[in-house]
Amino acid sequence: MAAIVTAEGLGKSFGRRGSTSPPVLDGLDLELQEGAVLALLGPNGAGKTTTVRILSTLLRPDAGRATVGGLDVVRDARRVREIISLTGQQVAVDDKLSGAENLTMMGRLAHLPRRVVRDRVAELLTAFDLADAAHRHVGTWSGGMRRRLDLAAGLLTRPRVMFLDEPTTGLDPRSRQALWDVVRGVVADGTSVLLTTQYLEEADRLAQRVALVDGGRIVAEGTPAQLKRQVGEAGVELTFPTPADAGRIAPALAAATVDGARVRVPTDGSVAHVRSVLSVVEDSGVAPEHWEVRAPRLDDVFLTLTGHAGQGSPARTTEVAA
């Protein structure tokens, strides 16, 4: 697939000239493929929101170049705005208007014809499961409904690229799940999405590729599965009543490691291998209190690759092969 968003060597500082404070962006490179979701992960202050603001033409980079749909975000800023939408961390809807009135106002501001606005508003209210509340003041809506309306407003003009900056912050689990379904529908309709999030599960569920930002640059990039394999392999983890019990069983398990009362055995995740590990444990007569097959998670990737944050230069970018 072709890249619809590119960034090459982006740099941005907010300190005064001559300041010794580190730059917010320090040579950041990324690509978003057309029809896909790219998730930007990173600790607070890593440069995620600054990246989104540059790509959506709200900030000018100090260095580097970025394009959206082949258009330069500085030189062709007006044309870039015609093909994108941005949903920020704060919901940008008017509580004193109804849902339908909010969308109608946004459509008119986008200079859409009246008939197009009317039809598109009805379509989006239905698609986002907001039709029943369409004529109620938004101030009476739940946080999840308000966030869905905010997303709907960004889709009035059928953007080619949607930037979502931590869109589910503050939502309860049910509302977050509902919003994930909305994002999947947006992508299925052909919109490409660049997502920043603090919820690692969110990136795992939605993104085809994940880019980990630290110190103003990308330090690792790949599919969620590729990044997980980079930091370790799956293992059968068994917790025994005492460390002594764990020490007795470990020698019978190939490549087992012991941490107190916990034993971890690397596994390929197959039923056959897990069964063989459990058979050895059962034959030993030492019963574990708990066991599970645990694969590396994006949490492990995040902690492993950003553990140096604030302690010198960030690691060199790692591109994980398929």
C-alpha cells in the first residue's frame, strides 16, 4: 500500500533561542499507509501530540518535511485541511445545541451544500447510534455519546485522513469499546487513521502498525505482534505455594526460570507443548496455585523500550521485520 502520510526528520522546539532544553521532536520519521491505522505510543512529553499538530497543519516544524496525500503540510496547508479531520483530546461540541444542530453547523462551516448537509447529518447520526438523541441538547448526553458526535463531525466531509489524539481518554470501558467499533467502521469506509493513545490495548485492537515515540523520535515500529516478539516469547507461568516448591519442580522443566514462588517456561504456545509442561508438573506431585500462558503485551514493549526516558539519548530506531 502507498503511504498517505509521511514525515521525514521532523524537528520542533518550544524553548527560547539558545535554550538548553531538549527539542520536543528530534528527527522524527513515520509513514501511515492508505486505508490503515497507525498508532503512536509513547510516554507523556514524547512528542505525540506535537507530531499530530504538525501533520494537521496547526504547527510549523522547525526542521524536516511532512506530507499528507502528497501535499506538503506547510506549503499546501490549506489543501491539506480539505482532506483531513482532527479529533483532539478535548471534545469540541456545543453543549447548548442538539446533536443534529452541532453537525449541521459544522457542515455549513465546511461550506457543504444545504441538501448535502441534511442528508450527511442524518446518515452520521444513524451510523454512530445517535439518532434517538439527535434533538436533545448535547449537554445532557453521556461522555461516550459526546465523543462519538465529535468523531461524526470530523467525518462530515469524508476525509481521506483522520487524526485522533487520545480519543478515548476518560471514557468508561463500554464507551471505549463502542468507539473502537466506530473507528473500525471509519477505516472500513476508506479513511486512514493516525491514532495517539495512552491505552496500549487500544493500539493492539485497532492498529495495523505501531510506532513507539520516545525523546522526540521513533524508537521502534512494526505490527503489534512483531513488537511483542522483539521483547520476548510466550511462556507458561506457574505460581507455587512456596519458593521451595518452585525450586523443586524447575529442574524437570526445560529452560525454566525461577522468580520466588513463580516458574516460567518458554513455549511456542501450541496445545501440545503446554500440555507437556503441565504433565511434568502433575507428575511431580507439586500442585501450582495458579498457572497461565502469558504472551508479551504492548505494555512490555512500552516499558522495555522507553525505560531509559529522561536518562540520555533515546535508542536508535528499530524496524521489526515481518
